[in-house]
Amino acid sequence: MSEEHSENMENEWMAGREQVQCLETESEYRQDSEMTIRDSEIELEEASEHRDSIDEMKQNLVTILRLLLICS
């Protein structure tokens, strides 16, 4: 095998290794993004539940105030 051929093979191997590293990094970013999306969806669901709870409390407060007005 000639030195030039050996050097070409080494360069191809290095280029292939760089591509693999890029793909691994891209995969890690994708996984991080998917986890962030899932976390955001969970937080959104929790916020929605809190909002529903606050709306229910407001309605209860309005009912109490109406009863107080009626009784006074």
C-alpha cells in the first residue's frame, strides 16, 4: 500500500469519525430537546390544573360573597 493511499484512508477515517461525532452530538441535542418539550408539557398541564383550581376558588368566593350580601 502506498503512503498516499494510506494517508487517504486515514483522512477518510478521520472524516468519518467527525461525522459520527456530529451525529452523536445531534442525537444528544435531540434527546435534550425532547426532554425539554416533555417537561414543558408537564408544567403546562400542572399550570392548567392550578388555573382550574383558582377558577373554582374564585367561584366559591363569589358564592360566599353573594350569600353574605343576602344575609346582611
